[in-house]
Amino acid sequence: MAAIPAHPFTYSSADVVLYSSDNVVYKVHKLILAIASDFFRDMFDLPQPTSSSDSDSSAPVTEEQVDGLPVIRMLESSKALTPLLMLCYPLEEPVLTSITEVCAVLEAAIKFDLRRASQIAKRRMRELIPSAPLRVYIIACRLGLEDEAHAAAQEIYRSKVQDQYVEKLEEISFGAYHRLLHYCSAGGDAGFGMVSVSPTKSGPKSKKDKKKADVDRSRAITFTVPVSTATPDVSTIGSPTPVLSTGDVNIVLLTSDGQRLPISGNGILYASPLLSALVARRSNIAEEVPVTEPAATMSILIRVYDPFEQPHFADLLDIHAGLIAAEKYGMRKAIDFIRKNPLS
């Protein structure tokens, strides 16, 4: 059964029904949608089915029509569709207060070629940069919005929050994440505009295919990351680069000071959901995993999870840095070890 509408789209003159993923019915007009969106214009050019071939009564709605109107099932929820449709009709602009709301509307607007909705959602997202620069950067990279990504990176640099972890950080590419770190470490002077935008999922190549598919047109920004090829000066690290005792090397961490730390086995990944998620984002097993901590700090964490190693701390700065990193990565064993062990 459809949910009770909490929106104005119940027009008696409607000629099509949009059905949200959470079972909210929207009675709207094809003409308005077609004017607002080339996607819908092309869709409505196709012959529409007149009956349903789905006889599964356990489905939320099995009819192809609601009140005699054809139904289009949407992947988006009502939280995205209601404000999106308000931006298509000559209605008051919806109030988008959270970054989650803005992201849902912007993603759907880009997907369906809703130009006005995209412009308004992007404007609102820019307004949220001071309060949520990292979240905006993640969304902008994922959707291929270079200007918004650059603006967010500038605020991240000014606020010095590039080392913080926020929800959805795992959704951006390693290149995008490491490019941000390089941009901030270079004092906001790293030529951020030199990026290439490439789709994460290919859309239809022809109008015919576009009409038939529910196109995911989200994009991701990828970057060419400048990495030094010089041999690292291990003597500058507080503790030597760890060489694990057993197992084949299968992960290489690229630290903030340009060191490459090889680790093997899955122990440290089991200990840290965040690190495990970052590793899972690699496009191939040879790709390095960038982290925001220096090699001296990551060496401490790696040694905690190596049964043949015993971490040691040179000074209080080691303890402080190791504890912050362990808490960031959710490594309970490392947190307990660092708190219990005095300076060695």
C-alpha cells in the first residue's frame, strides 16, 4: 500500500505517476517534467506499457496504473523526489538544511538532467562548505563537480581538517583523497584545477539506450598525484620502517611524509574497519594506500599487530600521535597497548 503523501503533487489533472522507493505516490504532469528534463522528455517519447506482467502480490504495488495513470517506479526515495519535483514546478524552493538532503537532491538532479534543480542544489551545497567542507569535497568528487571540489578543498586547507575522518570518506577514489592531502601540504598551492573527470559508471551511448536505461550519471574526480621517486631517508623517521616477519607483502601504505610501509596479513585490517575500507577501494592490488599519518606513527600501529615485533616509544610525542591514530582507525588493541605501556 502506498504511503500517505506529504507533498502537493496530487494533481487531478496529472497524466503520470512517479512511485518512490519508499512507496510514495506523486501525480504529476509529463509536460512539466519533459520541459525540465531531457531525460524525461526522451522517456515519454517511448511507447508506454498498458498492463503489468508482474503477478507477485507480495510486491508493494503490482499495478502498472494508479487511478488510471501510468506508473514510473523510481529508485529514489521521497526525501529526494519531493524537493526535486518542487524545483521542477513553479513552487516555493524547498528548504534543504542538511548535507545529506542536498546530496540526495543533487545526485538525482544530475541523473535526470534537471538543470534548474542542479544549479540550486549546487548553490546550496556551496553554502554548506564552511560547516562541512570534507563532506562537500566527497560529494563533489563523486559527482564530478570540479569547481565545488576546489572550493571545498580551499576551506579544508583553511580549517586544517584534512586529517579528520568523516562519513562516506571511503566513497572517493584514492587519487581524489591523496590529491587533497597534497593540496593542503603544499599550502593550497598545488594546481588543484589540473584534474580529469571520468565517469564511475558508463551511461548509455545512444538516445535509444538512454531511454531504456535508468542511467546512473554520477561521476568521480581523479587526480594525478605527484609522488617522489627518490629513495626515502629512513633515518628521519622516529622508528625504523617495519619489515614484517612472515607472509607476503600485499599492502603498501603511502604515508604523509612520502614513506612506503609494506604490511602483510589481514590482522591489522581486521582490527580497523576504516583501514580495511580504504584498502578495499583500491582499483588493483598493487595500488598504494595513502594515509594522513607519518611513517613513524603508522609504524607503531603496524608493530602492535605483528606478533614478532614489540613497539617502543621514543618520547611523549610518539605516544600522543600513536594514540590519536589508533583512535581514528578504531584499533582497540593499539589503544589499550599505547595507554598501558610507558616510555621505553
